[in-house]
Amino acid sequence: MPHAASGRQLLRGILREIKHSYNGQMVFTKTPVVRFIFDEFRHNQMTDAQNCAREHEARLLAETYLDYLTNVKEHLTTAHRLSKTMSKSHEMYTQPRS
């Protein structure tokens, strides 16, 4: 994720990553985690004239969280592929030889 991403791009990226692991029990935008993220973005929203450490810190935290969610998803898919490969190797070596 580029560090020059706008707040809107960060919000969309975080929501996209959360939606990948969502179970669908209630409306996605009404879930507590989504409400919390919206509230945090609204709370830290600044006008163009304002430039302070709070905005920078919130943006850095959002970028870090998005990177974390993306890397967790990649790790899980890689681990799943590796386990499939390991099980195939195990089957290959445990089959009786003719």
C-alpha cells in the first residue's frame, strides 16, 4: 500500500480486507467493527487548513492496519497451499510401492 494513499482509499482498503473474513450474520455496515472504523475515520478527519500530528498518526495507524490485514490474508492462503503440497508429498511417500 503506498504511503501517499488518501483517507478514502485507506478506508476502502480496510473495509475490503475485513469483508473477506466476514461471516454474513448481519448487515456488513452495521457490524461493530465497521461502525468503529467509520467513527475513527470521522473523528480523525481534518480540513485542508489543519495539519497536525493526530491526522498523521491516524493515517499511519490505518496504513499499518491495512498492511496487517493484507498480510494475514496472504499468509493464510500461502499456508493453505503449503499444507496441500505437504499432504500430497506425504501421500506420495506413504503409498505402497509396486
